[in-house]
Amino acid sequence: RPSPEEALQWRDSLEKLLQNPYGLASFHSFLRSEFSEENVEFWVACEDYKKTKSPVKMAEKAKKIYEEFIQTEAPKEVNIDHFTKAVTMKNLVEPSSSSFDMAQKRIFALMEKDSLPRFVRSEFYQELIK
């Protein structure tokens, strides 16, 4: 469990929140409680994807991420604009570690301006900073 000081930093930095295993888990639980966990799950999948070295594994993961989060009617479809979706699809013709960068940045920005403020106001977060 993080110290209240550590948890306080999350208010101003989604990056710090996501880098902290406890912070990530709490944020994920919070989002699950309001049925919007697909964004953080997509972000985590992209982070994992970027660490992949093998071209074969990269292609497999890219396909999985696309089918789970990007394609229309995907089970956990993230809310990205048409242009970002088109760029991402074009990037997947030859998957590279940056294939999902644009979409991941959009989702990060969305979580930062939408999900993070709600999380910070939640009872769960308020308990952490006591």
C-alpha cells in the first residue's frame, strides 16, 4: 500500500499513478466499478506490446489488441476518433513497437481529463490519502 504522500501525487500525474502497481490496480478497480475499464486495459496492453522484441510475437499481440480494443464492435472497444483508428490500422500492416502510439496517447489524454478526476473524487482514493 502506498503512503498517503505517494498517493497524493497521483492527483496531478496519471503517469505516476499508472507506474505504481498499487495505483494501477486501484485505478483499474475503480474504472471497473463504473464499467469503463477498457481504456486502462488498452493502455496496459500497449505498454506490454512495446516491450515485445520478437516480430512474430509482436504481430500476434498487435492482432489481439486490434481485435479486442480497436476494431468496430470490439468487445472492449476504446473511444478513438476515425483518423486515429485509420492511422493505427495502417500501422498494423507492418507492426512495429510504435504501431499503437497515437491511439495510446489519445486514450491516455482521455483518462487524464475524464477518468482521473473521477478517481480522485472517489471514496476509494480518499481513503488512500488519509
